[in-house]
Amino acid sequence: MKIVKLTLMTVFISFLLKCSIGTQRDACRNNLNGSFVARHCKELSTFILIGIAGSPNGDPSSVQRKEQVIGLELLNCVDYYERLRECDKEENKYIPSIYSKE
């Protein structure tokens, strides 16, 4: 009976706090998708097109600056996908976790 009360209490509290009960994989992916890098990585193709078509002048310093910024964004995107791969490890599927979906 105590186990049932504890389970119901946990579900009720997590509902009130807008928390979700899931696996470590879900929590990791949720936290990663809410990060700054994830948003930029998803918008990267638009950013690259704007960067390439940006200014029509052929100033070497502006072209070099654009290449540096695009390179940095690509590195951030690679880092995002490496972290995402870490979230998908097999052992994370079986570890319970509580996380916020905000």
C-alpha cells in the first residue's frame, strides 16, 4: 500500500511541476534540444545561404570573416550531433529520469 501511495504521489507532484518521467535518453535529448547550439544547428542552412549571398562586394576580409563564422557554426553543429549520439547510448534507454519539458 505504501508503494502505491508513493507512486501516486510522485506522479501527482511531477504533474504539478510540469515534469515528465522517462528515460535518461529522453532527458538528455530534451536538454540538448533546448540548448543554444541546437537552435543554431537547425537554422544553419539558412544562415549559410544568407552568408554566401550576403554582401556582393568581393572584399577579402569580409569573405574571410564569413568563412570563419560559417566554420564555427559547422563545428558547433558537429558538437551538437556528437552529444546527441551520446544521448542515444544503449544504457541510457534503461535509466529512469525525471525532466522538465519546458
